[in-house]
Amino acid sequence: MSQIVERLQDVQQRVSELLADRAQLRERISRIGSSEREHERQIEVLHVRIAELEKENEVLRSSSHAPGKEEDDLDAKLKIEELVNEIDRCLALLNN
């Protein structure tokens, strides 16, 4: 009879351990899900920012074609370079 009691105690112990493991795994899944949602939000923000920068870049390119504005052309080219660099940084962040 004592063997049965010991086996039942062992089973109860193992069930308790498994329940604790289950709780830990559920918490971990929850954290991973939160992290995934945050990354998705960041990706969306970066996509929107890239779209904004591309629009701004297009406006700068079209305005740089106005005749007689060499100094403005240089400023526009520098601004375009900045925007392209920022777009590259955003794309690098997306790829990470």
C-alpha cells in the first residue's frame, strides 16, 4: 500500500511541476507576442516614414529642375542626399 501512496505522491509532484512549466511557457508566449506586435508596429512606422521621405524626395527632385537656380539646385541635391541616406537607414532597420 505504501508503494501506491509513494507513486501517487510522485505523480502529484510531477503534475505540479508540469503545471508550473505550463504557466512559465504561457508567460513566455505572451511576452513573445507582445514583442512581435511591437516589431510589427515599428515596421509600419518605418514604412510610413519611407513613403514620406520618398514623396519629399520627389518634390525636391522636381523643384530642382527650375532654371536659373544653381544655388538652390545644390541645396536640393544635398537635401536629396540626406533623404536618401535616411531612407537607407530606415531600410537597414527594416532588414534587421
